[in-house]
Amino acid sequence: MEWLHRQVLHDLRCVALACGNSKDRLVGLITPPDRPEVEEILLSVLDDRHLDCPVGDMGDTVRKLLQIGAWQQFDDPDLATFSIAILLADVWNTGIGFGSPDQDWPDLSSFIMNISSARRAVLLRAYFELHQMGRYQADSFLNPRQFPTENADSIITTLCRLARNMSEDDLTIIAQADYGYDFEKHLATLRDVINQPDCRFPKDMCCYPTDVVELVGFAPEKAGFVGCTALLIINDIISSGHHDYMSFRWENEPDVYCSLPAPLREPILRGIRHLYETAIDRWGPYTFGTYKKRDKQAICIPYFDSGGTA
């Protein structure tokens, strides 16, 4: 399974888990004698990182129950979201999922477009990728990259704050990163970038200060690592991913980003998530054969749930 598909299934599971005690309410919709077995299956599905639902009579019973849950949009939005997330994963895993011909994107789109932006982004991406794989047909489809969890300005503003928290000593160390080569020029352009409203790299000086920022962005042990990472994410966003500074870094250092102190970790991870959600083409860590070699170590980008309806 390629990284992108694993990421989508990871996110669907996160959405299902974020829907509170929806599982218990779903179990309550079935006759009492079947509740223990249905609950056991749902617990195993939620425990599986790919939301894998078993095939068989009881698995089919759970699917039918989830289809009922998916239509509780007005009475119980969390239950509907919970059910849709698992059913979408089931299409991925078994090709079954939405078994009823009247339960498809046109019928559910109005509901999905009005849930919280984080949950909407995940469900849209799942539908879109299934459509790309030929597992789901629709006459017209919304592009998920147009509906990210957060808007770019919000992400950039927070990351600029991280970059501007770098001290003068940090800036000096960063400017010296290329063995001191062109130190003064790197330092001057780095200061200019920090003072830009959106911390944008200059277009007419492609190596300054980009070269030293990229070098420090590969060195978690160096002062300025977080600030440089923030700058790289910002400029990936500004360029709409054309530079793609971060996908290779996520492939090699995801544990570093995930283990940053909380005040630094969340803005960085939200920024990386924004890149994944809005990339013009598929955002591609673990490409060129590296994914199979590192399959067990591949890490999905964390999901941040805002809950409720938009």
C-alpha cells in the first residue's frame, strides 16, 4: 500500500475515533441479542490502523448498520460522520463499503461539506482518491485541495512567528552553515526574509539564504532548525508546492517533527499537513522505491480534529 493511501486510511480512522461515543450509539440501533458481537467487531475495526472490517455474515450486518448510521445526518451528525468514515475505508479494503445504490456522493455531499473543515478534508480526500482509483464513480467531483483543514494565511502567520523567534545568534549560525561561504550575504538576505510580511524567499536570489536554510533544515541538532523548517514550509505553501522542500524531509525525519516540544510541534505539523492537503499533484514522500524499503517505518502526518459542524 503506497504512502498516500495509508495516510488516507489513517485519517479516516482518526475521524472515526474523534466522533466520541458514536460506536455505542450505533450498537444501540441493533437488536439486543446481536449487540455484543457487533460491538466486538466495531472495536476490532477501530483498533485496526486501516479500519479493516471482516468479510462474512456479521461483517455484513455491521456494514448495514453503518449504512443506517450514515443517514443520521440531522439527528446525530457525529454518528453519520463515524459511519461514513468506516464505510469509505471499507471500500478501500474490501470493495464493499457503501452497498446501497442510493448512498453515494451526491446524496451525502451536502452533509459532508458542512461538517468541520478537518473532517471534511479527510472525507473529501477519501472520496477523491477512490474516484481516482476507479472504485467510485461520479459525474462531478470537488477537488479536495480546494478545501484544506486550515487556510494558508493562518498557517503562514503562525509559522512566521516561529521563524521570527530565532535569535541573532541563531541567524548567525544559520548563515555560517555552508562552511561560512558567503556568510555576510546569507546573513543579510536571511534578515530580509524574516522581515518580510510572509517570510518569503527572494525570487532573484535563489541561493540566498535558501541554501543555508535548507542545510539547517536537515540538522535537528542545530540552533535554528525549527525556524528554518518553518521558513521551508512557508515557502512551499507560497510556491503551491512547486519547490517541495518538505516531502523528502518528512520521509527522512518524521519522528523529529513529531517529537518536537508541543508549542513548536503543532504549528510545524499543521504546516506539513497543509502541504499534503493542498499539493497540486500527489504530495510524495516515500517515492522512487524507498517506500517499500521503509514500509514499517513510514509515518503518517498527524490529524488535528476541530470537531462539530462548520
